[in-house]
Amino acid sequence: MSGSKPLRTVSLEKKQQAIDYLAKNRVHELLNDLCASVCFHKPSNVKEFLVEELRKRSTQGAEAGLFDNREIDAVFSMADVMQKGIVSEIVCRDALRSLANSKYQFDEVANLQIPAEVDSQTFRKTARSLLAMSPVPP
């Protein structure tokens, strides 16, 4: 067996390759999002629903997922406690974090350029932009 690696080393290398592959392709993120979508929508035919969700993501990109404009508007409405139609930058950031589908998106909220006051249109546009964000694969 000269020149061959010990079985344990090969096993650890394969495990790391699998972990890297899953991270690069954001498989955990995708599965978490799909599970959340199933819980939210409670479809009668889960398999058919999942196939349709995957099709949507294929054609609509990363922003396809759990939140449509109605849900984004509801988040804004809950953040706008005084119902003035405007929230502060800080409140906007907190509301955007509640929409984040991944740790990456959650962390990116801090880097977004957000005005001091945010109306519902700006919030929706910013939320859509956030939901479309994904890490650049290495």
C-alpha cells in the first residue's frame, strides 16, 4: 500500500469536499427556504408544490421564494407602528432582517444604503434587492 493515503484521511477529505460542494451550491439555504415555504403555504400535494417552487427559482432567480409583495407590504405595515407610511432607517433594517432568507442576507442588511426615512415603495424595492442577494461562489 505504498503511496496510498490512510482510509481516515481520504474519508475526511471526501467529507470536506462534500461540505464545500453543499456550501458553494447553497444547498442548505435552498432546502431551508423550501421547508419554510411548505410550512407557510401548507400545500395538499407537497411534492408537486416543491417541484413548482424549484421551477420558479429556476426562472425567477434567487428572489423567488417565500415572500411576495403582499407579505413584504405586511412586514412594512407591522414595522410602521404609527401607520404614517414612513419608517426610520433603523426600523427598516430590523424589518429587512426579518425577511432575510439566509445568514448572508441577514448580514448584508448592515451594508445596504438606506435613507433616514423609508416609505413602503422604497422598502419593497430594498426588500426585493435583499432577497435577490446571494454570496458569490468561491
